[in-house]
Amino acid sequence: MARIHFYQDVVPLCALIATECINVGASTLFKAATVNGVNYYVFTVYASVISTLVLLLPLPFILRRSNELPPFKSSLLFKIFLLGLISLGTRLCGAKAIEYSSPTLAAAMSNLIPAFTFIFAIFFRVEKADLRSSSTQAKIIGTVVSISGALVVILFRGPELKSASSPSTLDSSSAHKKWVLGGFLLLLECLVVPIWYILQTQVIKEYPAKLMVVFLFNLCGTIISAPVSLIAEPDLSAWKIKPDITFLAIIYSGLLCTGLSCLIEIWGLHLKGPVYVSMFRPLSIAVAAAMGFIFLGEALHLGSVIGAAILSVGFYAVIWGKAKEEEELRKKWEFDSSQSQTQPNSRTPLLQSYVVDEEDNNRERNGI
């Protein structure tokens, strides 16, 4: 029993926390690489190629078990292609947003993902909503509060609480416009990621070979990204990578962020569902703020702190509602189990008396 609890609760908890740290590290390294002038199309293609060919391609053969892969249905091909397309779109959108803003803003906006996941889960009937239930009311209120906090983060920067270690070369008006544009790109990403989670959950139910699914949709994303990025960036000199922070960011993002974190998330989706996986996104705020200030010398603004606080309140309201809902389901399951156990017991004396009567009749017939 303790082993099951460790595998189903402790391991996913630690793995998903590590995933958030990996993602924030990738965002911080990419932001540092943009200072060297890296093109985000080039960055995305190289990271996709590394994750697909270096990490994900060998894994299904190295870790393959004795049993064969489940049969692949043609209907899954479109869903996996759609997963690859959505994954590529979110990576491009997130990279451009971080280039315009900061990893701290991206981490703060990620608080929206649990709220939007809850909304889309209801829409796609993955979650049930009872408006009379306090758990559903808490999740709805938390969703509204989270969206309000996100708008505060995007539209209000406020004064600096911690000054940047290196002064910005952009004027304040240009910086503010890019900040707002980056915020809305992150908002778009937060709208799409929950759909990606839900679609992954459905695909894994139909085809439970998780390593193969991750490899296939990353392969689709890589195949799509190469020609699109070459059209968007035809200058071949931009595709030359020097052995500096850019090279390190590409290797890190390809192996850990695009590759390993996708594997952990799809395993968590199969084990716990989309709402549980999305709950860990807000943990990245503190990590991103610390990394951004230490490694990038970014300023910390009042608007980010206020918006992140509002987002956190909304997030924990959603989490409280989810926890209460699970507790209600557990109590209902325990009640149903106790009822099913007491009903057979109530019939046991009748069965025993029937067996005793039959034994007495047999003895009488045999003259005993």
C-alpha cells in the first residue's frame, strides 16, 4: 500500500515540480541567448531536432519492454499531428513572448493555465460542474480571479522594487509596448496549452505507449517547423550557432524542456489527469523571479508582484475546489463500498441456514 502511495502521489509530485524548474531554466537561458541576437525560429527548430533525434528517437528502443506496441489506428494520426502542431505553436509563441518580456512574466501568466484547463475540461466533459457545489463555485471564482490577476500583470508594470543590474537600452514607451505584446502572446499560449493537455490525455487513453506518442508528435512538430522557419528566416547566417550561451540554451531546451519535461507531463496526464498537471505551473513564479534577477539582472516591478499575488489567490481557490471535489468523491466511493459489503453479509445467515437445512435433510435420507 505504501509503495502504491509513493508511486501515485510522491513521485508525480516531485517529477512535476522538477519539470517546472526545468521549464523556467529553459526560459532564462533563452532570454540570455536573445541578448546575443539568436533568432527564435532558429532556436525552436534546433531544439526540436535535438529533442526528437537525440533523446526521443532512441528511448522507445532502449526502454522497450518484452511486450509489443499496441496496434496503431489511423484515426490517431490526425490527433498526433495536431499535438505536434499545437506544441510547435506554443513554443514559438512562448519564445517570442519571453523575447519581448521576461521569464518572470511568463511564470506569472502560467497561473492562468489551471483556470483555463478547468474551463476547457468542463467544455470537453473531462470535469463535471455542479453550480450548487461549493467546490465548483470555488473553481469558478478562482478562474475569474486568476484572469483578473493576469490582466494586472500585463497592463500595469508599476515602479521598480528591485532595480536591474544592467540598464535597458530601450526607451520606456517601446519597452512597455513590447511588454504588453509579450503578455498577450503568453495569454494566447495559456489558452492553447490546456487544449494540448486534454488532447494528450485522450490520445494516451487510445494509445498508451507514451514514449512513442511523445516521439511522434515531436517529430511532426520538427517536420512542420523546419520549412516554416526557413521561410520566416531565409538568412543562412542566422542559422550558424556559436559555442556560447546560445548553444547551451539550445542543448538544454532540446534535451530537458522539449524532451524530458514532455515525457514527465504526458506520464502525469496519464496518471493524474490534465487538471492535476496544470496545478504545478504557478510554482514557477518564485523560481523565475530569482533566476531573472540573479542571472539576467532584470528589474522586479510592483505590477508583477501584485498581479502574481492575485493570480496565486485565484490559483489556490481552484486547487481548494479541486481538493474538496476529490474528497467528496472519495467519501461517496467509501460509502458505496461499505454498502456493497454490508448487503452480501445480510444475506449470509440465510445462506448458512439453507446449507444447514440441506445437510440435515441429507442425513435423514441416509438414515443418519
